[in-house]
Amino acid sequence: MSKTIKVALAGAGAFGIKHLDGIKNIDGVEVVSLVSRELDKTREVAARYGIGHVTTDLADSLALAEVDAVILCTPTQMHAEQSIACLKAGKHVQVEIPLADSLKEAEAVVALARQSGRVAMCGHTRRFNPSHQYVHQQIEAGKFNIQQMDVQTYFFRRTNMNALGQPRSWTDHLLWHHAAHTVDLFAYQAGSAIVQANAVQGPIHPQLGIAMDMSIQLKAANGAICTLSLSFNNDGPLGTFFRYIGDTATYIARYDDLFTGKDEKIDVSKVAVSMNGIELQDREFFAAIREGREPNSSVAQVLPCYQVLDQLERQLR
């Protein structure tokens, strides 16, 4: 495909904006349709980014013959159903993490993606962040092997707010959203399937209806282990912090910054063409469409993550 890839983006909230900002830096791609729940706000965003078509119904965008691909930044509970709708409409699709909030739905997306011949990718951004790419390159070069990953995913949340501090219509989830990042990254970096997984969780919040604290232990077939702590109760530094403990080094990843175990900063600015993980994720999606290949973080590649999440959810019940 040499022509401009024309894209519909669904979900004009915090992550939708991040994708729009990233796509501005990618040649040969144009967002031609914007879908979101509130028409007036969607029109405002569309005007800011020069997007001609605006709607509150994804079906309107899928009906546009010019649309080649769709990026879904919608509430978690809609991801699987909308991914299936995109594939049935003959569109390539990238859905933000998580692929689904149940294993059955994740499997349905993967099955249809295989039948459709379209590129179907899930936004497991950690695979693309330059800090984690640097570690992955060290592993692939045979210079580093993970013995243990220690990960903290911490937020302070009492109401349903997005990353821009705006109210949203759905409830976030520590297991099916935030843990998905680390479960997938651990198996990806270890280069080995997860064979053991355990979880405990704290009390259920009376209004939000979700656990606000969770602890997860993972073991890969090659012996590497991972400990993941998650909280919506942490009134302190927010975000996800990764410590890679290996046979030759220790690395600490804080967002797109990487440090040695002695807190010496490592330059990762030349790892990829951008320091923006979302942009790099989008670049992979569009490159896979042009080259007719499976992308890194395809729905098939990330399915084992959701198999582990399903196992953990059954434990927690």
C-alpha cells in the first residue's frame, strides 16, 4: 500500500488525543473520521486536528469506503465488540489496551482477525517505549537475561477520571487494564511463557465496585520471576516503575527514562525514531498495514496475557 492510509479514530478522550498527536508525526497517514460520545466536544477536537468527519456512532465511520483502518480508544467494555465490528467491515484495527475484559471475548477477536486477513493489533505500549526497547535489544543481543522483574503500578483514584483529569463514563480496572501491561511485558522480555501466576487483592471499593489494591506473582518457563504491586490508593509518585534484575545488570525504567541500578541515566534517545511510545506503536501499526505483515503486539501475540489474566481473575473469585 503506497497511498495515504486513511484512519478513523474512536474515542476523543485522553488517549485518543495522544494518538492524534503521534499520528501528526507519521507521513502517509490521515485521520479522516473522529468518533466520540459527546458530539460538541468531538467537533472541537476534530476542528483542532483538521478532521472532516465527526460522529457519535462507530458504524458511520465504518461505512466510509475511504477508511482503511480504525484506532479504538474507547471504554474497555467496548473493545472486543468494536474490534469485531471493524474487522467485519474489512478495516484494519488497532485497539487500545486491554483487548477485552474477558478471555472469551479476546479469543473471539483473535479468531476473526485470523479469518479476516486484516492487521489487528492491541496497544501494549510497553513493548514500544524506548526504555523497554533498550532492554529488549540487550536481551536479543545476548548481553542480558532477566532473573526478576519488580514492578509498581500506582495511582490515586477516588472517582472515574481519565489521564487528563476529566470525568469518564466507565470504571478502570487494576487487573484487566493495568496488570495487562506488565503481564505481557514480562513474557515478552523474558522470551518465555508464563507458567505460574498468583494474585491477592484488597477490599472492594463501595462506590467504584473494584479492588483498589492488588499483588501479583508470575513465573516464566525459563525460571524468571515477576512481582507486580498495583494500587489506586497511593498518594505519592504516580505511574508504573520497572526494575529489571538480570545476570549482568540492573535497569530501572520510569516511563521513557532508563537508569542503571545505581541510578545512572542511560541515553535511550537513539533507540527509535521517537521517544513517544504511542507514536511508535502507531508507526508499527501502519508499517504492518503497508507491508502486509503481522505487527508486534498483534492480537494473536498478546492473547497469552489474557489467558493469564483470566486465570488470575478465577483465583480472585
